[in-house]
Amino acid sequence: MIPAVRWFLPLFIAMAALAPLSAAAQPTASREFQTDEEAGLQALIGKTNAYVGLMNRTLRAVDSWNRYKSWVNVKTGPTGRERNVYGLYSLYDVRGEIEKANVAIADEPKLPALDAAAKRYIDAYNNLAPIITQADGYYERKDYLSDKLAEGKTIHVKLVPAAETFLVARREFDGAMAEVKADVDRRELADIEAREGKRARWHVRNVMMAMRPIVDLLPSTSAPVVDLPAFDKALDVYAAAVKDMDAYGSANPNSFFVFESQPRSFLGKLREFRQKIERTKGDARRANVSHDLTWLINDFNMMVSTSSSATT
């Protein structure tokens, strides 16, 4: 199975700009005031960070649904003739994330499309979560062995429409977030440049921003064929950002610590991956690249984690 790119990449890459704001863009302690532009940017980042936190934490519901689909025919429901009964995954406690997201919906700046998508997403999750919890307990206790799947069939009738509504709401939320994120990216990078110039923090953010289009274009189970022209264009942009960062690092040793080698290593793996999928016209199903994708996603997640402290 082709691994899916997951939302827990801070929004700058399928979330790096929506990960918590980097220190580079935070107002310094010595500043006694902010311009309206700076204050507006901070408010926007605070809102989007709350939404990203919610998306990341509730991804578990997607995993749980996929777990269920891996052994149940969604059209027929559980029959008792399944070779394996895997159940579902239990959900995380997301009350804190939902509370923060609800506050963000009410807060400035008002973003009607995104705020409405967030509200629909929360409603859809709150409808789905109790059903998943009920199903998880049912299958974990193996109650189906004593009731001949009677409750399992009842749960299925509720679970399918709730999950489908949730997934639609998540896609809409994701799409609305991407539109806002593009603006956040541009403004945050400009803010860093205005404060510090194109120094270490600017290069880290620039590289992470350039990664997002590539990660978005990586194949998944639902979209296994890569748009090669778009991928090549995004790869060229990322390659240029990495070269610029490497040139800055050479001229300014010890600017990036452990992060310094990661972008160029990721670039090399992307080029190897690109070479493999070229042979199948972008079709990852025929290119035998599942291990390549796993490494790419693992490396990407590592870069997301280390980028926030790359210049500290």
C-alpha cells in the first residue's frame, strides 16, 4: 500500500507554516509595540495554529476508519465471514484542541470560509467520535463472538455515513486551510526578512515552504499517479532553495546545526524517487517505490520536527 502523506506536517507542509510559529517570526522581548501588520500576522498565525493542532490530533479518526475498512466490506458491513477482525483504533482526547479551535473561530481575524469549514469539521468529528468509541469497545471486548455481530451490524449502519461526512468535512477544511496558509507563508517569510534579512532563519523557512508543493504531489493510495510536470517544477524550486541555504551555510559555518544536511539529503532522495516513477509515467503502483515513500515521509516529518530549533 502506498503510504498517504499525513496532515501532521505543520501546515507549511501539509503544514510547516501552520506548525507553531517559529521564534524567527515572534516579536522580540525588547520590542514595546507592534505595527498593525505585525499584530495582524500574529493573530492570523495563532488562529491557524489552533486549527492545525485540531487537524493533527483528530487524524486518529481517519486512521481508525481506515483500520475498519481494511477488514470490512463497507457496502455490506461485517458478516462474520471475515478472515480477520481487526476492529478500530481508539481515539485521542481532543477536548483541548476543540476548545482552542472554537475560540479561534470566534477570534479575529475573521476568515469566513475557513472558520465555517472549521465549525463543520468539529461538528462532523463530534458526531463520528462516539460511534468509533462504541465500535472500538465492541470489537476490543470481542462481543461479536457472543452476539453474532448483531451490534456490529447496527454500529456499521451509523458509522459509514458519519465517517463519510467527516471525511468530506476534513477535505473542505484542508482546502480552506491551504488557501490561508499560502498567505501566511508569504507574510511570515517577509516578516523574517524585514527583521533579520536573509539569514539562517530565513533560509530554514524558505526551504520548508518550498517543500510543501512536493509533499502535496507525492502519491497516496487515493491518488497514486504523480503529475510529473508539476512535480518537476516544484522540485526545481526546492532545489534552488536548498542550494541557497547550502551557500549561506558554507559562508556562515554552524548556522544550522543538525538541520543543515537534511534538506540536501531529502533533495537527493526526491531525485532518486523521480527517476523511478519516470519509468512508469508517474504511476507509483507500478514503480515499486513504497520504501522510497516511507523514507521520504519519515525524513520530511523529521525536518518538520527539527526545523523549529534549526538555528537555536
